[in-house]
Amino acid sequence: MAHSTRHRWGASVSEQPYSYVRKELVEPDWTRLSGWRDVGSADWFDPQWQRAHCVKTVVGLRGVYGDLLPESFYGDLARDQAERATMSLLLPPYVLNMMAPEQVPDAEAMYADPVRRHMLPVFSDRMTEWPSHPHASRDSLHEADMWVVDGLTHRYPTKVLAELVATCPQYCGHCTRMDLVGNSTPQVPKLKFTVKQSDRYDAMLDYLRRTPSVRDVVVSGGDVANVPWRRLADFVGALLEIDNIRDIRLASKALMDLPQHWLTDEARRTVEQLATTARERGVSLAVHTHVNSARQVTPHNAKAARTLLELGVRDVRNQGVLMRGVNDSGHALLDLCFSLLDGAGVLPYYFYMCDMIPNAEHWRLPLHQVQALQHAIMGYLPGFATPRIVCDVPFVGKRWVHQVDSYDRTRGISYWTKNYLTSLERDDPYALARTYEYYDPIHTLDEEGQDWWRERAAALVTTSTGRSDHE
């Protein structure tokens, strides 16, 4: 029979592929870790203490875990920092405490932990033959090529990205702006802004006043949590005075990784003031955060998110990144979405395919697997809270993964089309007629596909300076 047997109330006899159970959020006990045994709540929930005690080196990590982790783990991390890492090490205690949260960690638990896998990569995580795709590039989305002024990317017809700072409270190895954000690493000398910060902000605002086709501004960086509150209030306040700006989104991974920053008295006053002004002027003010694992949703960052809503922010939304070993199953994605929605009032919004930056192949998933993940999560969440899984295709932009025009599964090449011109293509009569390529990780292909790439690898010039015009 095509249909399973049903009870008279309509429930299937067989179990559902995913079973929803509401879970209470739990704050992990930081005193289980050697270096924080004597840290009290007053310090732990103080943003300045968190910033001052960030782990920035292998020595610093050893100071937290001590003999809980073997020397081989520290050596694995040290080798990655020397040979593969595209981001310098910077992790607040609050982030480290999310790793192996239910036990005193050992090496096995740390290696397997999904938060560790994307926030604290080690050398043994990386692919041996293909640590980078031959078409990987530092600025894989060509954002800086579309700077209309220093740090302002005009990529979509009605939207811009304002990169206010090039720093974050924490650094993520999968960061799409790894060429700009953070300190230089042995692999990546970082791009630097060339214009004084106040002059950059003025130039951004002047461009927006002169460009009435723009209605949507993503205020990001880096992370807006590294912008002083007064300066952020001045910039967003100026945006609110521009009549054509109807949507403003503040981007902060620190909302979940350093929630203490968003719960200070100054934070509350600033957010409430901006939210009130936005509401009076009919502007939607939202905060976007970045969570990839259900383990990252805690009572304290849930408090921060709900506080923003109480202060008048229209929405708090999550934009995650799909990564192997982190959230590459329907169960993991649904657990995360329900934790965000039920526990923190955060709307699951997007999941991106991991961008084609250097040394990211161990994280990236092939398109067909991502399409299967979109299928797996449909029907469980409310429609308004069912995240779209998208591929951010270079020169095309965000495309739902089922919008692919054609797909060569053997070689792992997908082809995409678009319906608008970026700021680089206004004089290109063929931009809307051509297709644009995106690539699966080579290690996920069958032998025929891998051999095809091996034959061509020597002829391909692997680009590692995607922002050459600005370096």
C-alpha cells in the first residue's frame, strides 16, 4: 500500500523521521574546566571579563584545559595555526564553554564536538589532498570588488552591506570575509581599510543619500559588537534619517557568543532608543546572528535575544552555515531550529552553503546533499520559521539550492543564472544571459570526477588574493 496504517485520529503507526521534543536550555557549568574552577558568576556574566580572558594562543587554551586534553591535541591546534588557519585564534570563554558541555572534556569529546569543529579547527580536521578547492579564493563573493566606497558593498539592486569594522569578539575559521577580518595569519596577510573610520562612515552615508534605489542596509563588519555603542548609535541614527532606507539589519554573532555585551545598561538604552526611532519612522530594525549548533543556544544568550525583542527590535534572525560534522543532518538542523525558536525567540532564517574560501573543503558539502537537507527539514517547522538553504554563488548572490539551472554530478559543477546586475555589470549586455559556476568539494565526488580534477589541477592557478584591486 502507498500509505501507512493510521489511527482514527490520523497519526501514523510508524515513527516520524524526526520526533519533536521541547528541550529546556541549560547553562553549561564553566567550573568543570581547570582554568575556571574559581570563576564566580559575577565575572562570568561580565562582558569585560569575557573579553579580557579570550583564548588567543595555544598556551592560552592549555591554561583553560590543562591536563584534561593531551599534548597531541595542543600540537594538532598549533600545526593548524601555523599551516592552515585563515583566521587567528580568538575565543571568548563563553564559546569554549559550549564545547562538550555535558562533561569534563577529554580529547575524544573535543574532537567530536560540533562547536569545536567549526570554532576551533585543528590540522587533522582538514583534507589532505584537497585542503582548498582549485577555484577557492579569499574574497569568494567579490564583495570588495563591489565596494562603492571603502567598506560599502553594493551587490544587490536594493541592498548594501556596510562593513563598519574589521574585527569581531570571536573569529570563525569559515568566515566568508576571512581576507579582511581579524589579524593576519601565516597563510593570509589581511586586507586593511585605507580610509579613516569616520571618513568611511561619512562616505557610506553620503552614498546612501545619493542612491534612492537602496532601501536595505546590513550593518556588519566584522561584528557590530566591536563598534562602540555611541558610534553605532550615531551611524544607525543617521541611516534612520535617510528616507529611502526601510530595513536595517545589525549583524552580530556575538549576540549568541558574547551575550553579556548585549545585556549591559548601555546596550539596553541604545537598542531601545534606536528601536523606538525606527518604529516611529516605519523602519524595520532587526538583529541577525549566526548559530550553527543547538549546543550554542543557552539560557543567557536566549535572554539577550528576548531582551532585544522586548526593547522593540522587530526580529532576531539566525543565518547559519552548513558544515560537515557540525549540522549536516536533518536532525541536527531541526534541533538547532527548535532551540532557536522555542528557547530564544530567534527566527531560523537562512542556512548558507559554506563559501569557497581557502582551506574550507573539510567543512563544505556537495549541492545534492544540501538539497536533501532542505527536503529533510520541510514540514516540521512553521512555514515562517522554516529556513531557506541557499548557495551564495559568486557574481549571482543567494539562490535557493533547488534553483540550480543544471548540475554535473560527476564533476561536481553546478550552473546558476540570475535576474539582476551587480555594480560590476551595469554595462555588460550578456550578464543576465550567461551561467555562473559553483563547485562541490572534490573529495565528495566519485573516482571519475576526482580523476578529472586531478588532471586539471596543475593547469589551474589557485587564487588566494581575491581582493587584488584593494591590496
